[in-house]
Amino acid sequence: MNILTWNELNETEKQTCLRRPSVARQEMEESVRAIIEAVRKNGDVAIKQFTKQFDKVELSELSVNRKEITDAYAMVEQDTLEAMNLAISRIRDFHELQISETVSYEKDGVTCLQLRKPIQSVGLYVPGGSAPLISTVMMLAVPAAVAGCPNKIICTPANAEGQINPNILVASDLCGIDKIYKIGGAQAIAAMAFGTETVVKANKIFGPGNAWVTLAKQICSETAEGASQDLPAGPSEVMVIADATANAEFVAWDLLSQAEHGVDSQVVLLSTERDLLEKVSEIIGKSITSLSRKNIIEGALKNSRLVLVKDIKQAIEISNQYAPEHLILQIAESEKYLNQIDAAGSVFLGPWTPESLGDYITGSNHVLPTYGYAKSYSGLSLKDFMLTISVQRASESGLMTVGPSAERLAKLEGLQAHAQAIAVRRKSLAGDNHE
């Protein structure tokens, strides 16, 4: 990997350095919209056609039955089951801490409340492809259960035999999922957004995916008949900031672990030390050959960068501009820089906190905004599975106290009926019903 020196780049080169892999959105959008419309019109028939076309499998049934789940338990090793249960318990503990009491504000005879209610039906998308993302099941299903969502469904693509990885099935069952469907891609998003003869309609769709899935979520959220989306969570990315105290091997494996997600993933290393950058590049080059996802990593590394920076201050400025999904601070006294981080999906502090630990077991949620959306979106949390309903009540004295000011503001906006709705009540209380 080539090493770039930030201070030697012009503005155009700096923008190019931080640019994510591009996608042919216009051509893709036409195809995704066509898939969505076909599913809306033809339901299960369209889903089966697209599953045959894209996943190369003919499905007689879209739903996973109970026997398949029971059989899956027999195929999952005890150590794996214990690891799942540990992860689920930690994720549950952290998300239960996010349950807040009802907000109440009372002043001058007027009360305002905020009630939090679970979203009634949620659709969870779990990518399939070359790796069964068991962790994604837990990161989506556990907060949905903690929030109390009554209907929780999962869509995940089947393999060539029409089966779903048994670990996915067991994890889903442990997390209390109600229905599992053997559907992937944009057609799965459309099925959950609009419902079909088999697939239960969701009010909101969660989960990461490739560019097709991300675009389908966006399109389906544009119409009231569809479903809202959680956040833009597309191809994975990591930025590492490292100084002279960093362990080059640790850094290299943090970069490799994200690069193996997909060829459209991106990894960026910012360091104050040229020697460290060179060593990391050497370790990556030697390590790739032994990895099962070698070709995927090599594809991702084409989009990736090693950058020499002047100091940590400059690195953090670059990071805030890039707004990474994952930000790893392998620097001395990393905690003291935390308040300078303005945009990141999740931050990993110090040498003993690899990003992959957060993917599975810390308890924090790993569904995070990508592609720079960390500037305006937060990572997934309990509140994303809940609705906030405001409640207001005024007593007689409250209406008489604050009503005149509300009338005045309504009149300033030229909204006469707004003002009169208050005025008639004030007159009624004053005993003057004839004016």
C-alpha cells in the first residue's frame, strides 16, 4: 500500500484521499425501483422470481418453519451457544440501561408529557452472502425485544439449497424473533416495507446491507405506504489513528478485519510515524496470503489509504471531516482526545479494544452510520425501536395564564382560527359566552 503525506497533498488530492468507493447510483436506482414495484404488485411470486434470479435458488416456501429451527439447534456447538448467550446478555444489559422514564413538565397549570411506545412491527435485515452475520441478528433483535416491539421479523438470504445457516436460526430464536424469511436483497426490503401474502409488513426496517439494500431502504422510506429506515448503514469502514506508541501488528489486523467485509469496504490509517505506516503495510502484505477472504481483502485495499499526518490534532481534524463508521484511537492517553471527536459512529479507545470486540461482545450496538453519515446520524440504540408520543393538558388556570400569549402569536402569524380556538375558551371561563 502506498503511503501518502497529508501536507504534501493539494485540496483536490485530499478530497480524493478521503473519497469512499463510488457506486453507479442512477443505473442501480432504476433496477431497485423496478424490483420494489414488482414486489408491491406481485408479492410472493415476484420474490420467488428474484430469489431464483439473484440467489440461484428456487424456494417453495419463503418462511422458515419450526422444524428447521429445532434442527438448527442440533447443529450448533455448545461453545457457540454459550458465546451467543453471553453476547445477547451483554447487549441486553447495555440497551436496558437506555430505557428512560416518562418525561414530564408542568408549569403555570399546563402539563407536557412524553410517552415512549414500542414500534408495533419491525423488519430486521441480516445480510447473507459469504459470511453468516450472527452478530447482526443479536444487534437488531435484542433492542427490539427490550423495546417491547410486538412483531419482529427477519429477512436473510438462503443458500443454494434453500437453507439458512443454523447459527442464524438459533440466534434469531434465542432473541425472540417471531418470523424468519428466506429472502435477501432489495426484494427483501420491499417485502418487509409493503408486505406480501407471506411476509408481514413492517413499520420500520433495520439492518446493514450492500448498496442495493441501502438504496432499497431509502426508496421504501419515501412513501407513506412503505416503511421508515433506521440509518444509512452500507459498506463497512474503519479509520485508525496511531502514534509512536501503537502496536503495528494490532493496527494491521484492525485494518484487515474491516477489509474482509467486502470489496466495497474501506480502511484508512492516519499516523504520525512513517516507520509505523511502512511496518503496517508490510504486515498486511504478508498476512493476506493466509486468509480465506484474500480476494475480498485485496479488493477493499484498493479503496484504502495509509496517510502520514503532522500530529494527532491534524489526524482528528481529518477524522471529523471523514466521519468514519468505526474510529480506533491507538494513541497515548486516548481518552483525553474523546471530546475532540465530533463525528464517528463508534470510537474504540486504546490498544486492547479491537473493533471486532465491539462487533460481537462489548454490548454496544454495531449497526452504525457509514459513508460520512456519522456527521448527522447516530448508531443504533433502543430509542430507534420506539416512538415518542407527546401529551399535553391545560387546566382552567393554565389556559387563562398562557392563553393570551398563544393568541398573540397566532394573530401575528395571521391564523385567526387558531387564536379564536383559545379565545372562546377564555371567554367561557370568564362567563362571557356571547361575544
